[in-house]
Amino acid sequence: MASTTVPAATTDQQAYQNGHAPQEHDHASHHAPGVRPRQATVSQVYDPQFFSIANPGPLGLISFALTTFVLGLYQCGAGLPGSNPFGSVGPDQAVFGLAIFFGGAAQSIAGIMQFRVGNTFGTTVHCSYGAFWLAFAMFLVPSLGIKDAYAGNERAYTFALGIFLILWCFLTLIFFIAALRTNIAILVVLGFLTLSFFFLSIAQFIATSHPTNAVRVNRAGGAFAVFSALAAFYAGSSGLMTPATTWVRFPLGEFDHKPAAVSANDKAAHQA
């Protein structure tokens, strides 16, 4: 009588076409009832589906959080002579690598992935702040001559930085308003970030006219950046705490809101 056993290669190929990981074929998995077969790929998730879309939120939030936390400490004057973020030492050149690769590149990738899952808010926020970190890093490259272009006029340069930061404060406020129906964690992130941009920009505006007060205001902006980063760490970590990997949960404080039905005209306008 002919054997009805399906060849392993055919089984693996069929599993791949269905979006699942091919499984190793061993005698233990066939003869021990209730034993899950081993996976042919390294994964924390049982039976990973190669064609499903992962949640890009944790990557975007954690890359933002770590980079913001480091910069916030520098703006507070941590480790600097006299704790002065406006002194001749530093203050934030050491954040350059993080700003380029983690806060910039990784967060931009997360934003593009948010586009793939249909999250307009997440796409805009993560791509925007990814671009912010890349733009901010350019100020730290002496060979670009950005500061030299102001011909030693410190007031003109600090005002330019202040304008740069106050507009990011305005954009972050827009994000805060757009997130009012999301959850408490995200609102805390954006709320503290708005205050951080505000105080950091004010510090730049008064850096030459009131240098002592500017240092204090700048430290306040750095402190709010640290608070925003801590909240972003929490929100990003919440997305990692899935039933497939852990039993720990980080509640986000979601609001009890049921989205209204979207009409065909509104949907067409949204997609335009």
C-alpha cells in the first residue's frame, strides 16, 4: 500500500506560503501528545507568521525616549563644569551618535512602518521626531559651518536656535491636541515635551541678554525632556509586554472612547 506521508520539504514550503515558520521534523514532536514542535527560526513567539505586521510603536517610542533622556541630562548640565549647559565644555556633542542612528534613523523607520499599518498619527509623529534628531545633529558637526555662518554674532546664532526650537514646541502642541483621545501615557509624553521645547527655546532667546537666567531656564527644559523620556520609556515598554513573551502588563490609561462611524465622504477625504 502506498505511503500517505507528505515529504518534509513540501510541508515546509506549504507552511511558508501560509505565512508560518517551517517546523523541524523530529520524532519527539510526532509521538509526544501536546508537545509543540520546535521552530526552525529563532523567535520568542511560537509559530511566527512571516507576513504579519509587527507593532512599530515600541521602536519609535523607545528610540525617542533614550535619545531624549540623554540630551535632557546634558541640557540640565549633568557632569559639566558648574552644571552649566552654556559653558565651553560640551554640552551635548556626545549625543550625536544616538541622534543619528537611534533617535533619527530607527525612529524614522518606525514612522514608515506606522504608515504600513495605517496609523496616520504614528507616522507623522515618529517621522517628524526622527527628522528632528537628524536636523539637531547637524548643529553638532563643526565642518558644516552652521555656527560659523553667523560670523561670531552669538545673539544671532542663539536666536536662530530659539526659532528652531519654538517651532518644534508649536508642532508638539499640535500633536498633543491630536492625541487627546489616545491615552494618558502619550499625553504625558507630549505634554512634557511641549514644555521642554518651550523652555529650551526661551533659554536660547535670552542667552545673551540674561545669561544667568538662561542657564536656569535651560535646566528646566532639560528636566522636562527627562520627564518626557521616562513617560516614553513606559509607553514604549507597554507595547513590548505581550502575552507571547511575558505576563507583565503596563497599562497606558486608555480613555473609554468609542470612535464614531466614519462616512464614505470623510474616509475619501482622509485618504486624499
